[in-house]
Amino acid sequence: MSATIIRNGRIIDPANKRDEVADLGIVDGRIAKLSETRSPRSEIDASNLIVAPGLIDIHVHLREPGFSHKETIESGARAAAAGGFTTVVCMANTSPAADNPSTIAWIKDRAAETACVNVLPAGAISKGLAGEELAPIGSLAQAGVAAITDDGHCIQNNELMRRAVEYARMVGLPVLDHCQDYNLVGDGVVHEGYWSTLLGLPGWPSAGEEAMVLRNILLAELCDHPIHCQHVTSAGSVRLIREARARGVKISGEVCPHHIALTDEAIQDFDTNYKINPPLRSKIDVDALLNGIADGTLSILCSDHAPHAGFEKEVEFDRAPFGIVGLETELGLFLDLLVHRHHKIDIVRLIEMYTVEPKRLLKLEAGTLSVGAAADVTLIDPELEWLVKIDSFQSASRNSPFDGWKLKGRAVRTIVGGKTVWTA
């Protein structure tokens, strides 16, 4: 028997409404009663630390198969561990796309061999992410996907999307959607507004997101099945989701840290590390996102971790790929911005948005410190001040706009299955 005790930490377990300073026992990779850990092989001092269920990020790009020059499942999992995450959901826009059971099996096998955290693959909604023909959603469910999404792409055919939601309801899978109306967005690369006009860059109107958010609300209501809007950025989207949730529609939304840490003013130097899909928005939109987090309209926090090799970003702004890495900075950014600076939520709600909310949406077994649950645990120092240094990232890529930022709060130890996989 292998037993560990985490001593004197503030245990915050929103799933069990637990918030107290106490010891936590781990036996053979599972949470155990303290009476079962009387002769522990090891002890971890968690004084002045928060002991939380292992954090979950439901929106991550690990790039394998097909783009291992950007990231691999192994390096992405290390980055997740360094950020305090014990479970990540990887998106389907790989090459080949994760639109069939064999690719899902390959991802799961590679994760079992190389990943230090739990990697859950998402399946594609459409074949090849082309938005023209449905992927075999039933077979993907049998293969063990956590959800279906064409993230990086958005199905424009509303009839096809309706059938996808209906099939997903039959097999019990949530639908995650990247909300982007191609006709409205056109060739936009930045938020349509003052800075796009001043810099002469093609604008991306907020309506290009909001049109698809509204479509998803209508379909979630019609099909009576959950649809989750990924990386919400606009004030209009927040308003639409708030109104729909108030009348019981099964719609939800998530926020990424860069969309509340930055505005479109950041693009004025044409630094491609600020080129993100969907783009950085205005101060009005940022304020709406903060209020949406505060009142529960936006219920999940995530990274949209999107690694790119250096040479891919070192081109003209409008030719560079969208995306930034985020796994290793997101918890620090959210703690700093939401808890310490803007006081929009407290630490308990922040942990809830990283555990209970994704657990509920994706029907996961993770996200709790209940006795018998897998011993996935994140130790957090909410007061620790630290400096972001991209050269020390575990990720294979460095495309982050936050190099040199001073943040308050971070994960200091990540435990997966009772084993420490990363420590500060």
C-alpha cells in the first residue's frame, strides 16, 4: 500500500461544498479516509496553500497527430501539469482530423504512453472539419470522446448542425462550438473597430460571433440538448447567453484569459502573438466578460492553448496563424485578474469553474476530492508573485504575449493519480 498525507492545507472542494483547513489522505492513487493513512510513506506540507481537486481545461490544442513541430501530446501534457491541470480535453483539428474511432484510439494510446496528465480527446462534428458531412458521432462516442467540436472551424449549415446536436443527444455527448459566421467575418484578422481602421487590417465584427451564438441558443432550445459556446469574446454574446440561460435554455459559455487581460489596443505594434481567434475585443467587451463571469453567465474558464512554431508567427500580421499558448499562464492570469485585481469572483468560485462546471458539462469523474475518487490534486499558492518567462515553458512553443508579466497566484504542485508530476 502506498499512502500519502497532504497536511495543513486549505481544502477547497466545491463538489462537496468543502472549505476547511485539514489533512487529505491518498492511498494507492485514490482519495482515502485519514484513518487509512496512519503510516504514510510520504507527507506533503501544504501550509498556506490551497488543496483543490485537479483542475480541468476543456479547450486545449495538443497538435498531435500531424503538427508535432508545434506541440506533442507529451509536451502539452507537461505544460498542463506546470499550469496546475490534471485533465485536459484536446481538440479535433489535427491531421488527420479526429473524426473517426481509429484516430481517437491513436490519441488515447499516445496519451497513455507519454502524457503525465489525463488527456481526453474530443471528436469532430463533421468529417475533415469541412462542415459538409457529419462525422460518425455514434462511433466516436463508443470510442470514448469527451465531446464533439469542430473547433478552429464552425459549421455554417444550420441544418447539419441541428442533426449533429440531435445525434449528440442520442449518445449523450455535449456539443462544443467555435462561433464564427464566415460570411460576416470574411477575411477579418482583428476586432473591427478603431484599431483595425487605424492599422488598415481587415476587421472581424463582433456580430460574426454573436450570429452563431444566437444560432446555438435556438438549436439548444429546439433540440433540448447542451451546446457550449467556446471562447466567448463579445458583450453581445454575453447578453444573449445570459437571457437564454435565464429562461432555461441549455446553453453555456467559456472565457479565455487573454480575452480579459488584453484589448485590441495591444495589436498596434503588429506583434503576431496578439493575433487570436476570435480576436481581442474592446474595453466594453472585456467589461461585459468580467460581469458575465461574476454573475455566472459564463461558467467555465479555459486556455484555448494554441501552440505555433516560431517561424510560423514570424511573418506579416495578416498571414500569421491565430493563437497563443496558454496552459502555463492561465491560472495565474485568472487569479490575478479575477480574484486579486477586479474582485469579480473569489477563489472558491474560480476553483468551481475549473472543476465542478466542466465536470457537469462533460459528465466527468474528475473534479472532486471525494473519498474513492482518483487522487488528482492541485496545490495553489494564491499569494505567490511570479514572473512569466516563456523560455522556461514546458510547451514546445513560445507564442505568448505575456512574457515578462508579473502575476499573483499560481499552482505549485500537480498530483495525478497520487503521483506528483510537477512542482514549482
